[in-house]
Amino acid sequence: MNYSAKALSINPSVTLSVSAKVEELKKQRKHVVSFCIGEPDFSTPEFINEQTKRALDDGFTKYSPASGILPLKQAVCEKLKKENNLNYSPENIVVTAGAKSAIFHTLFSTLNDGDEVVIPAPYWISYPEMVKLAGGKCVFAETDAKNGHKITAELVDSLITSKTKCLILNSPNNPSGAVYTLQELKEIAEVIVNRDIFVISDEVYEKFLYGDNQHFSIAALNEEIFSRTVTVNSLSKTYSMTGYRVGYLAADKMLAKTISAVLSHSIGGIAAFGQYGAVAALKEDTDYCLNSCRVYEKRRNVLLAELSKTENVFYTEPNGAFYVFADVSYYYGKSYNGRIVSGSEDFADCLLDEGVAVVPGIAFGRDSFIRLSFTVEEDEIRLGMQRFRNFLKKMRNI
Ligand code: PLP
């Protein structure tokens, strides 16, 4: 059988294959410090699970509307108004199976074959694959580590052609931890409006901010950018609800309606009981997000202190999200236990032999880098970095 050319054009997820290797080692009772996990290590708060269980008991186990239940759409509107200064009504909101599905369905509903999508690199693993699946063409905006891995308005402007449909913006950023300032967003918004494209603003890490950094939703800047933005968010990272698969997007009514129609023929409405759990998460005013962010900030500082003791590894301090993106290319071309380390995949593979798991940067479009996630307890971070340094010491010139 001939498979779909689009399906064959995509790469399987590197994060999943690293996780599979870690699981394999754990089964063999080997201890691994895993810096490769892209989800909070905290449990879902009890008040959310309680509401979900109540919804199950109340019989919310049947088909639900494709674009989401009204109470959740209303809760999303309230949240976006209060926290992001965005005025949407329920017809603008589409509830999706996580942010992943929000982005995929937006691309699928807007792209025609050959339309170009500007993706800042390094990027979250799934963006290029989703663009390809939707028939689009990726145009990478190559950023510089010296500029904190951020795109500039000029760079975006220089990449726009008559075929460009949209830009995917992700702040706070996975994998770099970059957070765009208000001024930077204003400049990027100006280009989007002037060149008449739209932007998908992926804000899933908005609550994970360190130091004085603040999050701004690009759509809130003015009316013109508001109408050209699809704001994407999810409860996965914020409320440790990755397995619930609840996300959402906010867009103009026509687009929201189109995406809902596509959804009605793909996954349909996501599990209603999970959506009720999400309503509780958004409505109940708890300090959960703030508290977990403070824990991550402490872990971030531990990891940065450890990295500062590690020779010839270069990184930018993350201002948001929960990752450090580190350049380890100084060690490429050296050998470890007789194996030549020629790129980030070799590096991550050999490091795993020392009981430390990281994600190779090639998955994010940067082979010189590795990504370390600090969703790991402080003592584990220290142990992992001790092993990391031992590993580097074992590397030999060839
Ligand atoms: N966007 C970014 C930048 C991510 O890092 C992730 C998950 O790792 C997602 C979206 C997907 O989130 P969700 O679990 O809500 O689908």
C-alpha cells in the first residue's frame, strides 16, 4: 500500500523516543535523571479532579458539542478578559484536545497547499510537522542565541512573501525559555498587520515566568492585530492536566466557526467530564499556578548554578517556561567510550549511558544544543548535573 506522502514527510517525535529509552532503562532497574520531560511533575490539583468526578457521576459521559461546552467557553472568556485583557465572546472560543489540537486545526483550517508559515527556530517540535501535514511550507526564522533566541520584526518582515499565511509565535518559549517584551511584540504586530498575515500565538507557558518578566498577549495590543491573531492556550502545563487534553483557541467568529466544523469531522467534542474539570481550574481562584511557578524558579536557579560549574556549555538563562537550552557543540568531534559524538543525538544517547536523559536539540532545529527540563526535584537536578560533568570529563579528543 502507498501511504500518504504528507504522513511520510513527518518525523516521529524525538521526545517520545527518548522517553521510550528512559522507560526501557528504568525497567532494567537503572536509575535515570530525566531532564527530558515536557510536563509538570506535580499531580493535578484535587479540586479539579473532584469536579471531573462529579461530572462523571452527573452523567456527562455522552457526545459533547464539537467546539466545547458553553460553561467552559464562558470561563475561558472570563479568564482571557481578566488575565490577558482580551474581549472575546463564547462564539470566538473553540475548545480543543490540548493546545496541540488547537494549532493543528487552525493550520488545517487556514492553509492551502504551498502556503508558507514562518516558524521561529528553535521551535517546538510539532510546529513544522503540523504545517507539513496541513499542506503548508515551513519558512524558518533563524534566531541567534546572542539575541536570546528571539525573532525580530525585521527578520519576520524579510521572510514574508506573497505566499505567507501566518507566523507562529511562542512566548514564553519552548525550548529557549525566551519571553518577548511588550515593545518586541508591538514591532512584530506592526509587521503582521502591514503585511496582512495572521499569527498563531501559543501562550501555553504564560504562567511560568521568572524574575520581573511579564507575559503579554499579542492580540491585546490593538484592534488590527486582535483580528489577525489566533490565541492558543491550554490547561496542560498550567494545572498539571496534560492527560486531560483540554486546550482552547480564541479567534474571529468566522474562523472559530470554520475550525469547529473541521473539528466536528475529526475528533468531535472532547470528553465533557474533563471540560467540567477545566471549568473548575479556570474559575476557582487558587494560588496553585503561582506556587508551582515559585517551585520551578527555585529549580531553575539550582540548574543554572550547576550549569555555571560545567565547562564549555553555553546557555541563555530562561525567563519563562521550564527548560534550559544549552549549546554543547564544544564536545562534538570528541569520543566517549570509543564512540565519536558528532551531534546532539549522539550526545544525548551517550549521556544516557551515564544515567542522564536530555532531548537532542536537533528536534528543535538546533543540532548544537540539548534541552534540559527543570520539572525535576532539586536533589535530582544536582545528581544529574554531577553525572553530566562526569560524562564530559570522560570525553576524549580523537
Ligand atoms: N505548545 C508548546 C510550546 C508546547 O511545548 C506544548 C507541549 O509540550 C504544546 C503546545 C502542547 O500542549 P498540549 O498538551 O496542551 O497539547
